[in-house]
Amino acid sequence: MRCEELRGKVAVVTGASRGIGKGIAARFAAEGSQVVMAARGADALEAAAAEIRAAGGRVLAVPTDVGVPEQVEHLFAETLRAFGPPHVLVNNAAWATPIAHILEMDLEHWDTVIQSNLRSIYLCCHRAANLMVDHSIRGSIVNISSFAAVRSHRYMAAYDASKGGMESATRTMAIDLAPFGIRVNVVGPGAIHTEEYEPLGPEAKARRGSVVPLGRVGTPEDCAGAVLFLCSDDASYVTGQSLYVDGGMPPHLRSPQVDAPLPEGVRARLRRG
């Protein structure tokens, strides 16, 4: 699907230095959008931006911790300076693998996950939506969630809570912003193969995909296609929705995470009981 209507539009993508975020940024750049890429790691972010530039994309890299208000303000100030107000915001930045059994989870773990995964959504959506309204832009916001919002992982209560909260907030923001023509939706990736899984080898990739109804893991490009659709004119009557890109995982009664063993400290307490 080609989206000529996105050519020249300004798209801000967070968590864009690798994986799904990088794939989304690359797809928008390929469509002719002016892309602002944000992530915490400056070196990795610039390397990702350079790769997209080499392919002909017009991108700006802005190192940003999207859980910090001052840094979010700087991100959008740089966006305005370089390209103008945003037409698209894709909130992809998140701490993706925060593992802690609820009996052992401390407050710092909980607060860090909520700041990274949920506070960031408020900060970026609030700033981007205000800019869209102030410049009469009928824009699109896509929040990257997970099937954790409708199913559960073991030992990831904070993460799952953040994704459930994100989807609930998305529905409310969709209602609030509808009068301004700003659409807000969710894309929920499932088992997506990114560079962090490459060292595990092809057998691990096949095992991970074997529990997916479609029989394979997904790719960042799969997610980018869904995001592009939601930001295109083809989705002009779609808002407040969640689109899962996961090969059919939510209908399952079981996911790979249920096989994770109890942490040793929790197992010892179980034996004492």
C-alpha cells in the first residue's frame, strides 16, 4: 500500500533507534514523510537515522527520554524548528521486558515502568495534540501497545498495567480529540522478531513462531504497515480502535510466557508454605 497523502507530512516516532520503532520510521520516510526519530540512546539513534537517510529518507534524530517533560518539550521544539508541526505521532518508546514477580517487585520497578510506558504517552500525546489543534491539523496518533493489554504475562504486572492503561487512555483521547479531526488508535504487536533476538539463532526464532497461529514471528515491517494504514486516508473513519498485529495470539488460551519458572526466592517461599 502506498500512501501519497503522507508525502511531506511530519511524523514523530519515539523509541525509533531499533526494532519496531526503527521499522515504522523507515516506512514513513519511504513514503516521503519528514520523520523525527526519538530515543534515549544518542549513538544508536543517530546510526538508525543515518541508515534511513542513506536510503533517501528525510529524518531528524532527537535524543529524548519521553518520560521527562522537559525532554518532550525539547523534542517538539526541535520538530517545529526543523519541519513544522506534527501531522503524525507514533508512541513506540517503552521498557519492553520488565520482569518482576509481584511478591518481589519494588516501587522503583513499578514507577520506572509506568513512567517509561504510560506517563510518556500522556506527555507526547498532550504536546502533539495541542500543536495539531493550534495549527488546524487533522492529524493521527498511534500508540504502540501489546496483547498484554488483553492477555497477561507472568511476572509483568507493571508492564501489563501500562499497556492496559494505554489502551484505555487511547479510547478517551479519541473521544476528546474527535471534534478536532484528530484520530487516536492503537497498534498491538505480538511476537515480533527484531535485532535483539538475532543472537538466539534460527531455531529459537522458529520455536517462538511455532506458538503463533499463523506459524511465524512478525517483523517490524508488519507493524509499520498497520501504523501506516491507521495514519492514511483509508482509515479516515477509524478512531479509538486497537489493531493487533500478532498472527492471531489473543484468541489463544495459552502463551509462551506461562511456562516461565517461578523465581527462586518465590519458589522457596512456596515450599515453606
